[in-house]
Amino acid sequence: MHTVLEFNTVAFYSMDGIINFYSENKFQLEKQETYAEWINQVVLSEGRAVGELSYIFCDDEYLLELNQKFLNHDTLTDILSFDDSVGNILSGDIFISTERVQENAELFSVPFALELRRVMAHGVLHFCGYQDGSEEEAQEMRGKEEEKMKMFHVEQ
């Protein structure tokens, strides 16, 4: 059981809210400002605004502990999101297992960065009200993920 967390953090503040990136493991998100701008655009494209969003990158063990503690699920997952949104102002914590992201990237033969963006969009889309419990909901969520991933641009 984890008792002490040491986070490496960078917060991006703007008129549009705060987006934090924390790392509970050795993973460090590169181009964090670009990711923050993209997440903000994803949220705005859904007619919402960013309050405070925190992305926490962690390992499988850490996310499994959260899954067991808060959802009574004894399974590995790539993402858990805890929604603290009020109305159209999105706030909450999005925990992402970089180990699951890597494994899924290999499984689906896509680059790690692309799979990471899919999972990051997935978390914030939950805060926008999209679900993935049924096959129909999962298809809608996948379509939204694809739409939002196309919004990501990196300056060369």
C-alpha cells in the first residue's frame, strides 16, 4: 500500500482554469503546455470550461489499489476518473496507468503517445457526460475520442 506520494507537478493556469500534470511514477509527460492547451480545447469543444483538472500518471499497482478501494473492482485498468465538476465547469482527478497505456499501445499496434492521448481524452469526456458501460455508449465514446485526438497539434 502506498503511504507517501511524491509528485512531480507542473500546473498550467489561464483564464480557462487550471490543468495539472502529476507523476506518481517515473513517467514525465513531455510538452505539457501543448497537452494542457489541447485538453482545454477538448473541453471547450464540448461547450464546457475547465475548473481544475489533474492528470496523475501512475503504475498498475497504484491504480489497482484505487480501483479496489473506491470501486470494489479487483482488475487492472488504464484509467480511473473522479469527477468533481459543477455544472459546465469541469474539475476532477484523472489517474492513468502508464503501464496499461504501454500494453494497450502494443496490443493495438499504435504509438504510446497516441494511446496516451486517447486515454487522456477519455477521462475528460467522462466529465462531459459520456459513458462507456454499454456497447452503444462505448461506440459513441470511441468516436468522441477519435474526434478529440484529431484536435491535438504539436509545433515542429
